[in-house]
Amino acid sequence: MVSIKNAAPKAIVTGIKDESGRALPLVKEAVPQHLPLAYLHTERGPIDPQLVGGNDMLNMYGSKSFEERSKYFSHQTLAVNICNGNGNLVMVKRVLGAGAAQASMVLFLEIVADDIPQYDRDSSGTPLRDVNGDKITNANTVDGFRIAWSIAPLSDITNLRGEVSTAGTLAGRAGEVSQRYPIMAFRAQYGEFGNNVGIRLSFPGPNTSNPTDTSVIESERAMIYRAQFVEREDEFSIPVVQQSNFAEQFIDFAFKPDTVNPKVDKDLSVSRLIEEYQSIDPNTGLVPNYGPFEEMYVYENNIETVLDLLFASETAVSGVVVEDKWMLNFFNALDYKGNDAYSFIIDPSSLTLDEATTHYAVGGSDGTVGELALDAAVATECRTNWENIEYPLVDDARYPFSIVYDTGFSLDTKKAIIATMGYRRDISVGICTQNVLESDNSISDETSIMTALRAYARLMPESTLWGTPVARCTVMGQVGDRLYSKYRNRVPLIMDLIEKRSKYMGAAEGKYKNQFAYDVAPTNRINTMINVTHPWKPELVRNADWEVGLNWAQHADRSQLFFPAIQTIYDDDTSVLNNDINMLIAVDVIKMSVEVWRRMTGNTTLTNAQFIDRCNAELLSLVEGRYDNRVTIVPNTYFTAADEARGYSWTMDVAVYMNNMRTVGVINVITRRSSDLL
């Protein structure tokens, strides 16, 4: 407050009042309308679904996962590659093969009491060396310890904290049995690739290539260690250093709690080994980075136990002064000046912890992978795992995919994919009649399978309130060879529909690209596949197939096929919902309408009239320019009598005006005399 006591002359400066700030407008995340959920076996990657594309997808799941000759590759991967090649993001759900396991690594320290030989040293404590460069020992010994490092996989892969101290293998001076303490535990992602993830742990002393700042050790009274993560393609490959989020080649850290570098106020806690290689916060808007290892645990009590023993023995040596137990280096028994410790040594059996030695995780396995295993896994995922609390696919905000494709699964798995329509009303499914592991369907096979699929799909009506039968399903027949592909099996024709959809409605800005409208010639031509089965069927069969909702390609000329029309499984030919693109637009309008609800729910600042206007305006803003001028959308928000009585609800009708799909042409050729033109 400004206090003015009297009229004594003075200027009162109150500081700057800022009125230039503005509330940032709400910006919807860029998500394509055509956003498939794909189930893949992959080389690596998280288990929860991820929205990925381009190089980010390769980095997250491993480039081998998308190579056509890879053991991980499947017809689902082919669909993902098609979308990715057209710049279409994909929601990938990694599924595990039966028996898949995570690689892990536990760093153990073994310690035993022993008589420790002494070196001749100069006045600074540096051991003297003979003409061969070997350290000169004398006849004296002190009470101390021999220590050795070793690595083993986790006893229980689900419990990083569960390792216990056990008797070791080292023997002491009087036959004492060593004690083996777990110090650090690491766990990698599922898959055998985890066996190619390693770590280099070292003390960056004065004689190393890139020594640490010893003044920090002195000021913080804590030994500074260094970690470097590496990965290799396979056991025969050269490891590649992995950079941290800050593009660092290594991370310096301390086991002493709350250690910082006071010169730059940088945290030096050991937790940085995971934190600075991971970035999985969804609020950043960036593709998550999971780092070389998924999780780490440090056995702090065991570290203190060991350091207490070493501190007691080291300070018991005459003339030796150690300011703090945390300044003892148990990695290689050197002090921060590079001199050997007096009372503890590294046993010859120990693993080497230095900047040149890599230790790899072990125990990782892909389990059983392949298209047969994938088929069974996808059926299970679709039937039982959509409400998994770790990644609930029913959450339409967190997982905004719009379609699930059957790209060649068995009949049972096709039905499981169809059943996913029942979980969410803002998604559709694309189904094919072919099982890629079986021989090509005959004409009668396709009709029979389609009839079974239609009967199952009708168990999930679109709306029991409005009496609307199933609509959010498009089924494609036929199979062929994919051009320029090394995929080992024949490819269902639905792959060409995926190609067309991903080009037309796969842009992340969420708008259709007019030049790729696949219901307009020549874009409705089949140009990605050859040797397609059954390009001609008898009229009786075509009529029957259309009746049950099957789509097909037929000859456009001697060399090309085309889609004469693409219908949904909807029963009524006179309805606009019987058109594939119209159905997809209707599904997207549902998404946009729910987005309006998210923006308006809980708002108490508006009158009823203002609320109605805002709801209508929000929807029109979201759909503006979105659907290639195919539809007219008229929102109508209002309050029913029940809404008025409740006071907390509202109703919005969204009228979507669409064109019917014209498929039947009546052609009349009428002959007249030329003189009739006069």
C-alpha cells in the first residue's frame, strides 16, 4: 500500500503494473482423422500405446521391427509402414510374445576381511614403482578388506528392490566367508534387445581421459563417479554411446544423498542415471523417450554398510585421514587424487569398473513372435485388455485413435476386432475376409466369411436409443501381391484402402486432402497391388455380396482395377451411412462434439444464451474446412425441460447433411436421325 503521511515533497514509485499479458487460446492437439490403432511385435519399446510416426517410431520400437524380412514383421506392420510412408501418424500397441522377458542387471559388491599388503609410498601417498613400473610392496600389512564386483540378473524381474545380501565366494585370512551385497539394479524393456543394452561405470580420476573436477569432491566431501550407457545392434556389433536428454555422453553422479555441484548448482544424485535419459511426461507434447534402461534401484543401506566398514579400516591406518566415508572410492580402490587406498583392494576376480569396460544386461527374450502368435495375442488384447488401468484404450482423450484394422487375422480375431466398436462410439473398424496364413479365399469362401462377419457385427448396433443398426464397419474382400514389397505372404486388398485413407485423411492437421479423394476417378484405381483375386464375379454373386456388406475391386480397363464403390456394413442402401467416407465423417463429428463438451463442462461464467452460442461456435470452429466440403454441419444446442430442471445438463443436436453414394447408373442409348437436330 502507498502511505502518504503529509505534503512533504517526494515521488512515490510503486513499481510496474503489467497489463500486457493475455490468456493463451486453447489449441487442440494435432491428430489426424485417420489414426489407426495397430498391434505389433517389436524389437523394443514400451507396452502402453504410443502415438508415433517417422523416425520417432523407429527410435522407439527399433528399426528392425519395420524391416520386411524381420521376424517381428507382420501384416499389421505392413499397414503401419503404409501409413507412415504417407505421413500418417499411428497409435502403436506393442504386444509381447509368450515367454517374453526383460533383461536386467544387478551390480553386486562382495567384501571380506583380510590382511592388506602395503606399498612403499612417497610423501604425497603415491605408491613407488620399480624399474618395470610395478608398485613396490613392503613386508607390512594392515587389517582391511578385499572387495570384488560382479553382475547377475534380477532374482525376481518384477522386483528391483528384492535382492538380498548373501554369503559370497571370497575367503578371508582366517577362512571368513565374504558377504555379497546388491548395490544397484537395472531393468530394461521386454525383448532380447535388452541384452544389448549396457553400462560403463567408472571413477573419472586424474589419470583418465576426462577427469572430474576434484574441487567438487573436496567441497561436497563425496566421491564423484561416472556412468555411460551404450547400445549395440547385436552381440557382434560395436557398442554406441547413448546421449542423455542434454546431449551428454556421460553422467557424473554421487551416492551421497543431496550432493550438488556448487559451481553450477547441478544435482549429482544417482537418480540422474535414469531421469536424464528419460522423458515420458505426456504434458510436454513430445514423443516419449524411455532411455536405455526402464528402471533402476540403488541399495542405499548396503552402500552405507560397506562404506562404514571401509571407513573404519581406512582411518585406523596410522597417518591416514579421510574426511568422510562418502569420499572413499569402492569402484577401484583409488582416492580422488588417484592414489591407492591403504586398507582395501580390488580382488583379481572382480569385474573391472572403468570407462572402457561395458557390462550388459542379461535375460531378455522376445518369447514366441510371428504372425500366428500375434493373431492370438490381438484377440486377447481386443477382448480383455481395453480397460487395463495402465493403458485404458476406452479413454478417448488419452488414446485418440479412430480405427482398428484387421489386416489378415483369423476369423476369431476378426470378430474380436469388430467387438471393439462396443467399447467406444468414436471409432470404426476395417475388416478383410482373408487370413494371410491361409490360401487365397475362393469366391464362395469370401461370401461365407462375410456372412459370418456381418452376423457378428449386427450384435453391436450403433444405437438402441435411435434404432440404428451397426454402421461403423467396412469390410473388404480379395487378396493380391503388394507392389515393391518383400512381405512373405499375399496381402489383403484392405491394404490399398489403408493406402488411400492415409493419403486422403491422414494429415496431422486433421483435414482431408482433396486431391486424394478415393471415391473420385482416377484416385479410386488400385495402383499398389497386382494379381488380385476374383476381379470378376457373376452378377448373382455381386448382388449377394453387396447385400451382406462386402466391398471388392473390379476391372476399370485391361490393366487396372478400381473400387466401384466402398460401402459400410450398414443395411440401408438409401442411407448416407452406407458410404465409407460419410461414415468416417460421422465418427469424427462425434469426436469433435465430445471435444466441445470438454471445453464447456464446468463453465459457470455464461448465461444460457451465451452457453448455447459458445457450444455451437466451438463445434463449427472445430469442423471448419475439415471434411473437403462434403458435408454441411448445423449444431443446435438447447436446454430441454429436464435440462432446465437439473440445471447442470444441456443437449446438443448436430445435424450432418451428406450426399448419397450413387452406384447404379441407368444408361439409355437413343438413336435419332441427324436431320432431327435441325
